[in-house]
Amino acid sequence: MTKATDMKSRQNNIIQEITPLANRECLYIAKRVKDYFTYPIHSHVEFELNLIVNARGVKRIVGDSSEVIGNYDLVLITGANLEHAWEQYECKGKDMEEITIQFNWDFEKDDFFLRNQFDSIRQMIIDARVGLAFKEPTVKRVYPLLEDVVNESDQFRALLKFLEVLYIMSQSDDAYQLASPSFANVDAKSDSRRILKVQSYIDSHFKEELRLPVLASMVNMTPVSFSRFFKLRTGRNVSEYIIDIRLGHASRMLVDSTDSIAEVCYGSGFNNLSNFNRIFRKKKKCSPKEFREQYHKKNKTKTKI
């Protein structure tokens, strides 16, 4: 079996969910009360908003992000085929509530959604391509509104209420992104032409040695000025950006290939195995080997259902 065939085989282990969202429907809305999370890691092309209540100790997986949640968890995923799941893990709770709303609107091309009133929602949809999680203040604010969406019998009014939920979420300042852009295969570029030029270079050459003076010279700036400019525009310093790109690629290799940890390390641009293991553990809260084992274990649970 070739390496490319092996990677394709592992990608096919991810369950491709066929969602109930009908072609002529705006929303698919479901509410469930459960004692256990059993559905394995999966993906689909539709956007999804998921609210989970009373499930402290459940582990949420979105791409290469893995977090143990508290009593409230609100996540928006708009990246096509971005893998995700909620695992029982350490949760001992009963009567866990889950509200799922799936939709598939073209916020970037549809003239209706391109109007100014949708600016904040449209940006949130773009940001959520790697998954967006919202903290408890926002969750508690939209929770009763989502209950209203679920209980609304008139589909048009349910749609209006859901748009209000999206608007409130888009105004929140406590959202944070989950998966690495390079793992989720999405473009996370700045709107600055100078930053864009450097980001594109890094994305194409992350396996090579990247030096700050060389990157700065590409946009005719001194290293100090460029570092300050890059941090201002992206929220990360240059080295953090490079590490995140490399870690995202490494995570994808761990999931999609049978390469050794050393091969993943050097194939992702790291030049020191112990340093790679240390950085990976710091970012992912587990070793590369544990990450691979946990991810593949999640996929194998499908055969038991």
C-alpha cells in the first residue's frame, strides 16, 4: 500500500454524516436528552451549532482540538467536513441536554447575506471554519433563545429567532477558535497585503528553516518592526504562527498516515524530536503518540454501535 493510499484509507475512517437537512429547508433543529454520548467522530458539509448543557466532564473534539467541557458548551462549526465529536470521557451526569441546529447558507456569495447588517455574522461564519467555542456568559444568554427556536412551531419565526441567536453570538467577545487552520485545511490569512505575502510564503515553506530577517526583508521591514507589525495584525508573533502551522500539519499526519513520530516531526518542519514532543504536549496536552492513539480509538468505536 502506498503512503497516499494509506492516508486516503485513514481519512475514509471518518464517518461522513448524511444530515437530515432537506434541500428546501433553512434549518434542521433537534433537541435530545441523553445519559451517554456514543456517536463517534464524524464530519458533514453543513454548518452546525451545538449546545450541550449539564455535561461537565464530556470531552469535545473538533479537528485537532480536544477539551473537557464544563456544564455549558456552545460550539459553531462551519468548516466543510471538519471532524468533530463529543465523548462521554469523565462525565457522570444524567439528563444531559443537547440542541443541534444545522444549516447551509452561502454567507460569502448570496447577495442577501452580503448586506451590511450581516457583517458581524458573516465574519463569525468565516472564523468558525475551524470551530468556534463560546464561554459561559454568551451560552447563558442564548440558551433560552435556542429553547425558543426549538419550541417554535412556525418555521419562519423559528428562522428569525435563530438569526437573532447568530447575531448575539457574533457580538460576543468571548469566542475562541478550536482547530488549527492547517489541520482544518482553511485559509486563515490577514487582510494586509504585506502580512499575506509572508503568510503565503510560510505556508509553502514551513518544512524549511524560516528566519525572521529573511521574512522581514520580503516586505522591506526591519526584523523588529516586522515582528511588531505581524503581532498587531495577527494577534500572534511570527514564531507562534510558524509553530501553529507546523503543529497543524503534524496533527494531520498523525491522523492520516502511519508515519513514525520522528517522520511526522521532520516532515512538519521541526528539526529536533524532543523539542517537537515538548511543544506538541504543551499545545495539545498530550504526546504525539497519545494524540494518534486517542484519535484512532474514537474512530474504532463505530464498529461497536
